[in-house]
Amino acid sequence: MTVFSQRRKKLLALAKGSQVAAQTAPNLFYLTDFFGGGAAVVRPDKTVVITTPLEADRAGEVCKEAEIVVVKRWKDVQVEIEKQLDGKKAVTDQPGTDPRKMEAKPELFLEARRFKDEPELERIRKACAKTDKTYGTLEQVLKPGRTEWELAAEVMKTALEEGLTPSNSGSSLGPIIIASGPHGAYGHSELSGRKVKSGDFVVADLFFRYEGYNSDETRTFAVGSVTSEMKRAYAVVKDAQQAAIDTAKEGVSCGSVHDAAVGVLRKHRMDRYLNHSVGHGVGIDIHESPGIFHGNEVKLGKNDVITDEPGVYLVGKYGIRIEDTLRVDRKPELFTKFTKDLVTCG
């Protein structure tokens, strides 16, 4: 059985007898390896992809185990979906569709995509390995006087040369986060013309896709001489991040991973400076299930791919975040491997 037939089977099983229609690009990609405009109706033996002349040739070249149906205009796609469903009700990933014909259940698709198969894992591994290389570039060019925009341009050049594409977090306009000095206290800081100064911490959150699958990695760099207080805070965050990694094993609740990191921060009275959950799932989307937050009793399973990213944010001063992408098993497998020792640049 091919990987695409396994994915169809998984989705149809979760639908419990209903037909399945995918109308968003990530789910179309999951089913066919085609990331583009169109929709899909899932059959046991193939996926019927409905698109327009704009995308038809590319879809025909890229799609795996799919039949391509071409309609004249985008508004005809919905009509063709209903034709393919032959009057039978389906579940779909697109809210706002006619509930008499299709029931919107986007969570069903996220559930199907949650545990990664081997081709997905390999793409995420490569995305992370290539993202590690962009940190090597940043380490070389990070120095006083460079603006956040200039540093981001250097990173983006390396990423594109490595075959990575921008992902965007969905929470900021920038393709990546390079947050220097007090900007580091904003979890989703926008790129700016601020010039890096000696004594800064620089939070670099880099997220890229490789062949459709995301990496997500954050490192915090020191520029020149930073204070003893900053170094101590960095060491605490690093310990907190390692505590979460050590906890992130098959069968452990997501909330326990979050709490492991927060427990370390609390010992040093720094938990009040953490203003977000400790992690999230990663895959075709940069943020997927499961969520790594306090109180989440969902158990981690083999081949969950998640992030571990505690941080502290001292408004007006600096921020620190350290993040890895990892695969869950009896022992976690780290995909991101750039050093987490405090690197001093400039």
C-alpha cells in the first residue's frame, strides 16, 4: 500500500462512512503532493482533484494517485465537488459550506495529519538540517551596526540556496523573526530597521518549508559583552528547554511537557516572564496539533512532531527563547541541532 493510499484510508476511516472533500491547500497537498489552487474528493483508490486551467498542467505533473478534473472558473469548483459527491453528504475542511451538503470538520484532517509517516518525517528532518545551516550564516554576519532587515536578508539568501521556502508563522508579517535588544521581548516581533548594538540579545526564530514540510527553530545570540544577569537568565531557559525535551516521550501528556519547562523557570522565579505555551505540533502547517500547554491531557504518541520553545520576555530590556523541533518516541529525536550553548557574535 502506497503512502498516499494509506493517507486516504486514514481520512476515510476517521470520516466513519461519510465522504471526504478537501478544500484547503495543506490538505490537498497531504493527499496528492500538490500545493495549489483547487479541491479534492477522496476515493478509496484515488483522489479526484478539481482545479482550473490556471493550475491544471502543474497539478497533472505533480499530483500522486489522482484524477484531474478541470473546470472553467473557480466558482465552478464547488459545483463539481457536489457533482463528484453524487448527492451524498460529506465532511470537509472548509467552514462556511452548505451544512446540508457538507459538514465542516477541519479537526478531522488535522487528526489524520498528526502522526507523521516516514516520507513526512524525512522532509521535516531535511527542513531542520537546512535551517541549521541558516543559523551558521547568521552567526557569521551578526554584528553591531547591522539592521534586523539586513540580517534577515542574509538568512533568507542561504535558505533559498538550500532549497527552503518561506513559511510565515501566521502571527507576524515577516517571513522570519530577527528580534534584537528590547524587540526580543515581543514573542512575534516584526522585522525593523533597528541596528544591533553591543550588549544585545538577538532572538532568531527561523521557520522554513522543505518540499512542503516545516522546520521551526529558535536560538538566542549574544552580541558583544552581555551582563551576568542575562547570562544567568539564558542558562535557566536552556535548562527549562532541556527539561521539556527529557519529558517529551510517547505516552506522556502534552501538559506534562509544558509543566516540566515551567517548573524550572518557577524555581528561579522566572515563570512570570513566560507568556505562551511551551510548544505545538509541526508539519505541513507551522502550527498543528497537538498543543503543548498546561492542562492538555492528550497523550503524545510515536511520530508526533512537536516544538519545545520556552522563553522569558522582559519588556523594555530583552527576550530569550530556545526552540527545537523533535519527533516523539520512547526517546525523543531532535531534528534541529544547531548549538544551544550561548553563542557570542560581533
